[in-house]
Amino acid sequence: MLRHLIRACAVATLAVAVAAPAVAQSWPDKTVRLVVPYPPGGNVDGAARIIAAKLQDAFGKPFVVENKPGAGGMIAGETVARAAPDGYTLFVAANGPLLFSPIIFGRTPYVWSKDFETISSISFTPMVLQVYPSVPAKTVADFIALAKTSDPKLIMASPGAGTTNHLASELLQKLAGAKWTTVHYKGNAPATTDVLAGRVQFNFDQVSVALPYVKDGKTRALAVTSATRVPQLPDVPTFQEAGFADFEATTFTGLFAPAKTPAAVVNALADALAKILAEPEVVERFATMGSEARAMKPEAFHAYVAKLDARWTQVIKDANIKAE
């Protein structure tokens, strides 16, 4: 009896070991969907379209981008979380839809750490604190001093509650002990428009969006939110250089699969992205968007997302941020 049990276990183990390479060899044999939580245009959609074309070349099957905006990105996230874990429905996610929206909207159609497999990061996009030229602040220290003394308070243009832009503003208020008024807009475009018109004094904006306005003198950049200076704005210091050692806020895009997707498929995608995101042409395309193309192995990317989750969830709770 014991001998039969041992043999059965050995056969089962061998079957699993053989099945994993078989899955990798047979996948994909049809179209793979990359579900994006935003409309066409913008960093996340752009990142998805770059890798879709390259993954199609790598695997010889169509990789198509499917835009499913709404509910802070949760419509897209829920679509993928409920999909069959077979490698044919993937989530191109960013900080907000993956981590923040379930908290801010007060419902949890998915929990990232339980309902998704991390595959790889794709890109990282820093933001810049920019002010309207008439604001009498040339440095972050000037800006914080002004925020503490101005009456009426400075107004910050947010593209929406719970966006990385908004959370960066909340974190800076917490670290600096300063307060300003936050006005939420329905997207980044109208928020930036009001900064450029001088109707509000400042915002946090992705470098890719802000760069032409800073270059043309339509706004003044005070600091970038990345850990190191960005090549596109070499004279603009980081917040860490400006005295805020714990300040870093970067928008990531990454690739995720439904939980229980075979490891062979996850690893095949991760390996392909590692090669794709190191290609000079791809690096240049992301740089043009103001982003850094960078792959991370599944385990490292999972640890990175978990660290972000711990930090920003507390910021959301402290600021009592809710969807309106």
C-alpha cells in the first residue's frame, strides 16, 4: 500500500513537472488580450501598445490592446481578475487601478496580492512639481514657506482623487507640515489647462506631460519626484535633494495575470519583457514619453508593489481620500 502511494505521488510530481514546459511550448496558440484601465492615449495605454507589438513579434501570435476605462480602472482590473488563468487575458496596470481605487471607491472587486500574478514592470514615470510663473517660489523651500503663509491658500490642480498626482501632494503636505487647497478635475488635461492659465497655482504632473511647458517657460519646475534627477530636466533637483529624504512618487506600469496562471507562462512573458525593455529602440520610445523602460523579475516586482501598497495605503487613510 505504501509502495503504491509513493509511486502515485511520484507520478503526480512528474506530471506537474512535465506539464509546465508543455504549457510554455503550447502557449500562446491564439490572441492574447492586454486589458488597459484607461482610454486610448496617455502613459499606460502607450506602454501597452509598445509591448503589444513587441510581444507579438516574440511569440508569433496577436497581442491586442483592449481599453476598458471606468471606476478608477477597476472595470479593467475586475475583467482580468475574473478571467481564466490561462495566459490569454492580461492586465496592464498602474498604481491607481491596482492599489488605490479599491480603497478610495470603498469596494474590493479584487485584492492585487491574491487575485493577480505579477509578471514584470514595464515603465516608471516620475512627476514634477510645477508652478505658474507668477508664483513667487524658485525652490521647494520657497514653495513650502509660501504655502504656510499665503492667504488665501495655494490651489493645487489634481487630475482626480487618489491619482498618484494627488497622493504626491498629500504626502508632501504631511512631510512639510503645510496645507493648500486641492481641486479635483476630471482628468489630467483640464487640470493642466488651469495651471497654464494661472487659474490655479500649481500641480504635480508626469514629466512626459509637463516637459514642453517647462521648456517653454509656461510653468516653472521646482522638483522631480524620482529618486534621481531625470535626464529631460537635468537642472531640476529631486525632492530628496530638496530636503525630503522619504519623498518619492513614481507612476509605474506593469503586466499582471489572473492568479494561478501557470508559472511557465508567467516566466515566458517575464523573460520576453526583460529582452524587449532592454532594446535601444524601446528604451528610446519610452524616454520620449518621459518614462524609464525597466523590467523586473516577477518576485522582485511583487516586492516592489507590496512596498508601494504599504506606503500609499497609509497616505490615503490619513488624508481620508474618498471617491466623490
